[in-house]
Amino acid sequence: MSNWFRDRLNTWFGTPTKLTDANGMQFFIKDGIIQWESCDSATQLKDIYETCAPVSSIIDSMSDAFVNGEIQAYNVSAVRKKQRDINKEWQALLDNPNWLQDGSQFFKQIYAYRKMFGYCYVIKMKAAGFDKPTSLWCLPPWLLTIEYHESGLYLTDRKLNRTVKLKWGGKDIVLNSDDLILFTDTTNVFNQTNWLPLPRIYTKQYSLTLIKSILEAETTLIQNKGALGIISSAQQAQGITIPLSKEHKDDLQTQWSQYGLQRNKWQMMFSNANIAYTPLVFDSNQLQLKEGYLNAIKDICDGLNYPFQLSAHSDQSTYNNVVSADKRLYQNAIIPDAKSIFKTLEQGLIPNDINVRIDVYYDHIAALQENKKDEADARRSMNMALKIEWDNGLITKNMWLEELGEDMVTGNPLFDKYKFELTPEELGIINTGNGNNQTNGGQGSNSGNQINQGNGNQN
């Protein structure tokens, strides 16, 4: 491209200029239009969530799937570890964490912040002299300033020394670290200024740029009356081009001001002049905007671990594909995220001297029902194999229970004896589950009945 032609293009369309905003974001700007995306600050990530529809749609869908589980706070017995007895006091806090949100809204916000920003801080509001919080609030990451204080002991420090400040009312409020619970995403890329994980879409900056650029390009084509180009004279005399007259130029300018792709604009222009049109850009089909848009969405779906088949842009949304994709979403993303989130919540919320656990259950999800059938078949096969070992004096009933992952029966020595060690009367007792099998607090155990009733008569 000659310098003359490059100068003309810059005169007509403006010269791209590289700028840096107050948040340190570097981008290219031309005539006020941003052309580059960055994911370096919470403010920039918030802007992406608010302006990039595919990203917000994916994260919202994953958040909805996450809160589709049954969140429970339950007491745990020292012996009957699998028995779930809802703790009403802590369950009430999870169901209504604050006056503004119910449990689903609160946990959806945690998941969305964690997925979009790589981390989420929750503050515990407590009454003076009490350990149990009265309310829980998610702190918007873009309102936080997080400073890391280096000690140099990276391998021995059990807790990173961070100062968290909340921007509120024109002030920076330093928050007490003991009142905060930090939820972090399981990514491998960290912000080296505060050692918090960067979001998963951090590595998808080119795809984010492509999506917003394509949407901007399509809008520009509509608002700027189609593809950009030059209208010039095609009339020649003895090989020399005759310029357009002022009358023809004014007429073309008048018609051009009323021309456009909208319904209230002219769709055609007419001129008595012999004119030619020289396009300066490719049309939308040559640019393959739709293909590039879909490829960028697929790339973001991969980065967020969201099956593309569940996206509204997928052309493979058959029933079987959707069921299979829904199953993959829960198995590969939602359930692993839930384990991490509720483990962190339990450690940061429940005092060590209180035997209460917090967990979430997705047993009722339709896409996971096939797994339950497979688990039931596997358990039946395991029971049949264990019955053979029991009948041949290789294991005790407590060994049987242990292999099934159930709690063993304590306080009854019969469950620790082999079959050949038991009298006929004792066999009758153990097979019917009677005999005052004590577990915790003198309560009878049903474990013996579980392995007897599910396998017919055992002798």
C-alpha cells in the first residue's frame, strides 16, 4: 500500500490509536470505538459480563444449574456419619442468608462471581459476642481493592497475607479477614499482584474481542448504510476520467443521506451520472462473520466447561444430545464446583467444635437418573458377591457393611463374628436385625436390615 493511499485512508476513517485507561486497560480506539478487549481487572470483567451476551448467558445457565441442587446443613453423628439430620438453625441461615436474597439468589451470585472473576468474597455479619452470623453478603469484586503483603515464605506460609478494602461511600473500608470467606475457582493462572486465581475467560480474550467486534461490525454495516466504499465518476473522454459535476455530487449526497438498510430509509439510489463504486472492505459473507461468531462462542464454552450443545447457538440440540450434554455439565462442571464451594463454606462458616456439615445433592436431576440405576445395579452385584463371602465365612456382617460404604454396627458383638462362629439362634437374631444393636445414644441400627432385606433370606 502506497503512503499516499494510506494517508487517504487515515484521513477518511481515522488512525487507530493505542490508549490506556485509568484501570490499566490497553485497547485500540478509532473515532471513539473500542476495538480491543482485556480481562485484567474486575471492572473490565464486569463490563464483559454486561455487554457480551454469550458470556453472561453461559454463566447464568451454569449458575441456574448449580442452585438446582438441594443445599442442606445437617448434624453428623460420630458413629452414624451417613445419617442426615437437618440442623434447623444453620439451615435457616442458608435458606435466608440476608434480608435482600433467598438462598438460591445468594448461591447463584457466589457461583457467578467465582466463575466470572475467578474468586468471590463473602462477608459474615455477626452480633457482638456471637460466633454464628446473622447474615451473609457477597461482595462485588469491582468494589474491592485486594493487596498482597509479601513475606517471602511462599512454601511455608499457611495463609496468604492479604488486605481487603471495600470501596463504599467514597471511602476505602479495611475489612477484618476473620469476617471473610474466600471462594476461588480451580484455575491454574494467578494474578501475581494478589495471588488470586484469574478467571477462566482470561485466556479467551481473542474470542471475546472477536464476538464484540463482529456484533459491532454488523451494527456498523446497518447504521452506516452497508459496506464502506468510494463513489466516483466512470465517464471518460479519450482515456481521461471526467470528474463528477457539483450538481451530481450534491444529488448523490442528498440521496445518500436518505439511503439505508432500515425500513424507513430508501433502498435504492438513482443518478444521471455515469458512476462507479469501489468497495474498501469485504462484505459480511466474505468476512464470514457468522462462522467466526460461532467459533468464538464454542471457544468460550470450552473455556468455561459448558457443553456447546446446550447453547442457543447450537445446531445439534436433539433430545439425546441435550440429555448427554446436561449430564456432562453436571458431572464435569457443576458437581466438582459444588464440592469446592460448599467445602469452603463449611470451613469458613461452621466453628470447629460444632459437628455440622454443609453439602448439596443433585439426586433428583433427570439427566443423572441413569447414573443412579447404574449405581443400584453395581450395589446389587456387590451385595451378591459379599453374600458369597459371608456364607463361606470370609467376612463378618460389619465387614460387609464397610465394603458397601455404610456405617458399621457398634455395641453388638454378633456383627463382628464370622458366620461359622454364630449359633442358629444368633444367626436368627442377626438376620432379622434384632438384638439391641446400639450405635449412638442407644438408638437401634437399620444397617443389618439393609444387607438382609435387599438379598432375600440369608442363613
